[in-house]
Amino acid sequence: MKSLIKNKNHKKLREQADNWLRLAEKVYHFRKDVISAEDIVELQETSLTLNTALKKKGHEDWGKVRLASEELEKVLKRVGGFFYPHNFWAENAEMFIVAAIVALAIRTFFLQPFKIPTNSMFPTYNGMTHEVYEAGDEPGWLGKVLTTIAWGSVRRQMVAPVDGEILIPAHAYPGYFDRVPGRKWLVLPTTVHEYSFLVGKEKASFKVPQEFSPNEVFKDAFFPDEEGDWNQMVARFRAQGRLIPDSRGYLFVRTGKTVMRGETALSFAIHTGDALFVDRMSYHFIRPDVGDAIVFKTEYIPATADNKYYIKRLVGEPGDELQVKAPKLYRNGELITGAKAFEKNANQEGDYSGYSFWDPYRKMRYLSRNEDFVTIPPDSFFAMGDNSPYSSDSRFWGFNPKKEMVGRAIFIYYPFTTRWGLAK
């Protein structure tokens, strides 16, 4: 037993000594130009002493090996610089640099992560969605933890500052909609939107990401039985005389819900949009197919007025002629094919509402009427969202330059919902 322990200790001592010798060689080659001649001589001599003691394999004087190792360590502490004494960053700097380079290379040439902010591709892909809670129905602490991990959920709960009826601004008025400083991932500075509504005559405010609009939250919370979206509902209420103005002429929607001070006026959760990987490599070798869910940059699309990445579905290539006959989309005179979303929209299946050609709040440049056609010019493509009535796409901003195409969506890696897996 003692013999086994002794052999184990000797093996460990040899490994340590070998490590000292390798480190000494590394220090010599990398630092010989910056350390003194005397230190170089001492480094070489102590290394030679240790190496000699180790070469007598089977007849090592382990006492000499230990002493020589200790002497070499003393020299390395004095002349090792960045290499010794070790610290966490020194030991792992090379690993971090290599990992960063590899990650950057993968992102640049192969796979790019992309997070969908809006619901222009719903229900194929989700942007940020919401869930309204009735008073007392909010999840407990365990439910909050689980939904935060699984769905990336964040919650907003507004408490009534006074007794009174809840009044919602009909539009994004100054003071009720503002851009304010915020934090991303609790650390990175960013800009968020702050929305307010009235309880009696006092404001209740909350902050949300820039890409999220709470209008549908208001509608689901206070007008769940009303048809259409928020803007359509507000237009209908205006015609019916159901909006009330304040002293500045701002119009408010009466909810009919009265709360007491300290009660929950509004409670909801925001679930994160789908996060997916984009294949940046394939389109260097093969042509994009009509029906692909594509990611592209908007830098050279003047009408978008931003420099972001968008995801839409490729519906037209150079030379193609497109036409919308709601709810169907036609390509070169035939019903478009190439993706399940085309068929589901044509049949208005489930949450697929079909392709629309009219929007009272935004002016379309193309395909705004049943009789309209558009032909795609060279070096361009035409992209549309699966959620046609709520998609800002080529119908509004025009043709996309082919050079701005980044790649196709291939895999949804978060959140952990039924959509997780290969992109459609």
C-alpha cells in the first residue's frame, strides 16, 4: 500500500516537473528579448538541473527533483511576466480570444442568430406576444420562474394610484407615449417605450420594448368582444361618439372599468419573440427559392428609414409578376406555391388570415387593389409577411436589393414552445 502511494506521489512530482520545464521553455522563447542576460542564464541553468534529475528514469533522486522544481519556480516567478505567476485571465486569455474569433467567424459566414421582434410572420413565427391576467389570476412565483425560463416572459402590473375609471388614450399622444432610457438584459443601455393610461385623472405608466405595442393588450383586457384590431375599434368608437376629449384635445376610450386605489388596474406578460438561426452560407452556392423564410438587411431600402434585419417570406424573383386577389396571392398567373403558409393563407386556415390588399392607415405602393400587378425588376426580390394585414413589407417599401439578402431561417432554438425545431 505504501509502495502504491509512493509511486503515485512520484508520478505527480514528475508531471509537475515536466510542466515547469515546458513553461520555462515558453518563457525563454517569448521573453528572451525583455529579460536580462543574467536571468536567461539562471533560467537555463535551473532548467538543466531539473531536466538532468529527471533523465535518470528508474533511478531518480526525488529529493533533487523536488528541490530543482522549487528553484525553477522561483526563477519563473521573477522572469515569467504574463506567463507566470498564473492568474485566471492569463491562463484563459488565449481560449477566450480563440472562442471569440470562432464565434465571430461562424456568425459572419455560417450561422447568425436572429430574434423576431414583430408578428408580421405570425402564426408561422412569433414576435413578442402578450397574455393578459385577470386580477388574482397572475401566476405564482414558481410559474413566473418557469415561464421566464421557457418563454422568456416579463411581466407588467399597474396598480391604481387613485379611485376612478380606467381611460385609455386612443392614440400615441405625447406624455402618454414616450421614448425613455432603459436596460437590455438588465445591463446594456437601450431605449424603451413608456406608455401611460389614466385612472380617474392620474396616470399609471409602464415600460415595454420598442418593438412592442400595448394596443392589443388594452383591447384584450378591456374590450375582448370587440371586432377588429385596436385602430379599427377606435375608428368605430369615434364614429359612434364613444371617445371623450381632455383639455388638450386628446381622445380617450372609456373602458367602463372602475378600480379602487391600490387595486390592480392592468396586469399582463410579454412573451419573447422566436429566436432562430439563419443560414448565411447556402445562398452563396444555390439560388433562394420562392417560399423561403428569408432574413435581409434594410440599409438600402429608403422607405424603411432604418438599418435592421427583417424576416419575411420570399414571394417573387426577378421577372415574376405578382397579384393579390384577397385572400390569395398569385405568381405568374397561378396560385403561388413553395411554402405551406401560402396554402394556409389562401384557405384562411386557422390563424392564417389570408393576403390583404388594403390598409386604411398605411399607403401601399404595390398590390393595393385586386386589379394591381407588380413585376420584379433585375437584381431584386419581393418579400411579404405571412401575417399579411399586419406586415410592413415590399408592398409598402418596394423592391428589396438582392445584395441585401442575408440567408434563410433554418432552426428556432428559443423559446421552448411547439415551434421549437426546424424553421418552416
